[in-house]
Amino acid sequence: MKRFFLLVAFFCYLTPASSGELVFAVSTGTAMPHTQFQQGQLTGGLIKAFGDALAQELGMSARYLLVPRKRLEAPLRNGAADVVCDMRPEWLDGKDWQWSEAIFANHEIVATRRDTPAIRSIYEIRRQRIGTILGYHYPHIEQPLEGEFTRDDAANNDQNVAKLLRKRFTYIITNRLYYDYQRKVHPERAALNPATYTVWTFETYCALPPRSKLSLATLDRAILSLKRRGKLQSILDSFRPSRSAPAETP
């Protein structure tokens, strides 16, 4: 299956974008609620829902080019893809990308099980073992806690949630979109505390190459139209628990 996935991605990578379609470069290193992959194709998730809506708004068809995270920028440079979305400037190496209006708002949070109250200050987790992601930096936590930030690294968010539920530790650092999705679909979602602590809030954007066939102004108009009509909010809500919004400490 992995070999089939790589072959499909390779041949798609060589196919140039046509004028009637909008080709999105998509990292294969992501997971739900952002991306769902089946047999080498993007079949669901926030990125596909947004991409389909954006392409329709522009009167184009959407195509998704799957590439490893480390090669995400290459198809934008060689013309095989038109745009990459749900990104921030500091997450990409290129400094000449054109950045769109914000598409998604997200939050870095500290989450717990229901049997543990949400923290009210970042200093409550000093000297505690915290579920973190290998290779990720957490400057908004590392700087105030300095040497009292004790990491317990996992390969991904799914592993951290599993360890949290097994009581390997009491706190995890994750993001709101991912955590809300787990509270919607996880078999043990009732054990996840809806109250969380927000470390910081950030927005993500779409990036266009310098000589894109799609102008930044056109892209921004389409994004703003989706926002005004409530389409982006509807997409986000479809990946969240259906009941009232969770309580959250400041």
C-alpha cells in the first residue's frame, strides 16, 4: 500500500497544472481533522473541504497533489501546483511566497482528562511531565518555564492522546482543531476534558508562488466571500462536537 501511495504521488507530481483546475500541494505528513488519505488520494478533512469550496468559488476544479512535508514547496516552484493552504510564513523555507487572507484560526492548548481540572496558569505545569511532539518547539511555554518544562515526546498527537487517556501523564500540548475533532470522534471522548487552557492563538493562510496563474487579489476575494457566506465556519463546525462550545480558561 505504501508503495502504491508513493507511485501515485510521484506521477501526480510530474503532471503540470491546467488553467481550469486549482492544484493544491498537500503534505502527506498530516492527519485528521486536516487530511484523510485513502489509496494515495486525499479523500477528506479540512484541507479538502476548504479546497473544494475555494475552487468552486473560483469557478475551477480542485486537484490535490500529495507530497512529503520536506518537499512541499517544490511543486509550487516548478509549476506542478498552484497553492498550498493552512500554512504560516515561519513554517515554510521560501521567503518569496504571496500570503493570502487568513483561512483558519487555531489555538495551542494544554488539555487534560475530565478527572483533572484545567490549568489557569502556564506555571501550574512546571516540573510536570507534559505530552509533546518530537521535533516541535513550544516557545510560548519553553520561555516562561525555562528549565522547568519537562517534555514527554511522542511521534504524533494520536499517541499523546492515547497516553493521556492511559494516565501516563496528566497534561498534553496540542491544538484546538485536533482536540475538538477527538472530542467528536474518539471512542473514549467522554474522558477528554472540554475545558482547556489556551497558550496562544494563531491563524493560517494560503501561499502562492511569485508567478502564480492565480492573482493574490483574486484568491483573497474568494476567501472573503466564503467567510461572508459562513462557508468556512460551516466547514470548521463539521469537525467539532455538535453540542455547545467547550468551556475554556483564559
